[in-house]
Amino acid sequence: MSADPRGAVALFPWGEVIEEFLEPLGLTLEGFVGEMSGGWLFGYAAALRAAGFQPVIVCASEAVARPTRLIHADTGTPVWAVPGRRTGGFFGRHGPSTRTLGHWLGAPWRDFLKVLRAEGCGAIIAQEYEYARFEVLTLIARRLGARLLATFQGGDVTASPLERAVRRRSLAACAGLIVPSARERARLAADYPGLGLAIAPIPNPLDATAWRPGDRAAARRALDLPQDAFIVFNHGRIDIHRKGLDVMVEAWTRFAADHADARLVLVGAGQDSDGFAALLAARAPPNVTWTAQYVTDRPRMRRWLNAADVYLTTSRVEGMPVAPLEAMACGLPVIAADAHGLADIFAAGEASGGVVVRRGDAFAVEQALRRLAADPALRRALGAAARRRVEEAFSIDSVGRALAGLL
């Protein structure tokens, strides 16, 4: 695609302050800018750049005393951090509507305006529309004369009665929504009838050149994993309920009882790390290895994926997760729960590279594990289909073209 200059597009990640996202992962603002890559945010930045736009990431942070312009190491995207604070103290004790009011009143909208004007942003893309900051960005976009879009990344519940009272008007004022989940598009139509919302089913992008199949034997040697073991992998945020980690542990405990050579390898950290450690200690599932850290080293993560036979994700709640896309790009078959987004990734079922099971169903997960463990040829066929699916539908260039069309 030609890279005609099309102006700057501001990307606003979720959260009153970026530390709400970073702290459970054990990262700082410096780590966010210097070490993180991928995910919807940096994927969007790469896709917009490929389509000829200049992405600019804007967030509030407790780590800065004045608006500070940084550069993201991996994509070269400007990252503006403006002084912000969490309003959970006073407002957090007085119910969801007063917390919403705190979000609105506490937003650093003047600094946001200054940054957007300084960068010449003609469009804004917000992470999540069912979130109090969406109203603030609606007003900022109107003040600037900019187009406001918002993405769905799993937020399908309006948090407070106060938000419900104004959300319809805010949605009507935005230029469009980016909703890859068919289930969420149906909810929007039911909850906001008559709005005539422009809704684009654009997926989260992935750099399929950075995530690719590799030598499994070499990866296992590097990680000191047995060459003949059946290895199942998962990585990402440790959130027991949303990621269905209790279901994963239950299914694995049953499956591994008569698969002594099987191993489950997990890599990740999050707000439930202590609770997950307690869950593993209580259930004592066999042959489980958990690296309790958020890994920003992409080659290291790719090595784990290259070493595995199957990727397993048992989420109850998702938007459109990037982690299974990374596994698919590395040629792994995926066992996936039918959560938001996951069902859309595997829209054609096994022809898309995945075995889709019902959310919360540990027995179905166990049966899928048994099926793939017993059939190496099926694993190879599904892995090849998964790689094709990523290349065709989730590449940086294809998502960039779709975003350009919407913008």
C-alpha cells in the first residue's frame, strides 16, 4: 500500500492512568515504552503507519509531572504521557455512578487537548466505548473537530446508571466503532436500537513476520524441554475468571492423569498471580510449569511457542486477544473457548486452525486435548490452517487497509 501522508491519529489505551494496566504486569512507564510490543495498541500503531497515517499514543500517567513525549522503541510511535491520577479514593467509596463522575471530573482533558493539537491529530481511536473516559474523548473530539472511533476489547457492560444515561448520546456523536466480535455487534444493535452506528468488524492486527514457525527440536533444546513430550502452551495476563484459568487447571488435571509425558507450560503475570499460585498449590495438577512474569522479549516468547504442540486458551471474557494469534502465526493448532473474539478468530472452526469448545466446559477442553494428543497429523493440518488464517485476515497490511477505509 502506498504511504501517502494522511495525518495523525491518536490512540488512547484503557485506564484512568496507564499504571492501572502496567502494574499487574510488573511494568513501569519506561518498560511500556522501551520493552512492550504487540497487543492491540502497538498492532494498531503499526497498521496505521503501514496505511500512511502517523499514530500517536496518548495516556495519563502517575509517573510524570508534566506532559512528556517519549518514543516507543519497537514501532517508533510517539507516546505522550500527561499527569494523571486515579480517582478511586473518595469516589470509590460511593458507588459506581460517583466513580463514573470521578472519572469524568478527574480526566486531564486540558493536557489531552494540548497534546492532540500539538501533534495535529485529526482522528482519535479509543480503547473501549463502555467506559467512562469515552464521554471525555467525545467532548475533546468535538472541541477539536476530530473524528472519534472506539474499539471493542472485551468491555460489553455499562459500568454505572450514570453512564447508561449518557452513553447513547456519546455513541451517536462518534464517527464509528471497531467491533470484531459478532456477539458484541448483536448486543450493540439490541441495546442501542435506532442509532445507525457505523460498526466495522476489523480484527486486531499481528505482525506475521515477527511471529513465525521455527525449529521445534532446537526450541526444546534451548528451553530444556523433553523432545518427545506433548507440550501445551498458554501465555498472557493472569486473570483467573476472565481467562478461565480455573477451567484450564481442571481440564489439565483430568487429562494429565493418564498422560504422564504431557506438559502444560504457562507464561504470564497479572492481578491474580497470588490467587493462581494458591490454585495450583491446592489442585496440584501434574506436570505444570508456570513462569510468573510478563515477558516482553519477543524472541524468547516465540521460542516457547515454537517448542509447543498445541496452544490452549479457555477465556470466559475476551475482545479479540492477540496471544492466540501469535500462536497461530507460529503454526500452532489452538484449543479455544467460544468467548467474544475467539469465536470470530476461528469463524470456520477447524478450517481456521482451531478446535472451539464451550466456555467454562472443562470436560470439552479435556476431550479436545485428548483428541489432539492422539493425532499428530491433525495437529500439523490445524497448525498450517492457523498460519494461513493469520496471514489472510490479521496481517498488519490488511488491518491497515481496513482502518484506512474506515478513517
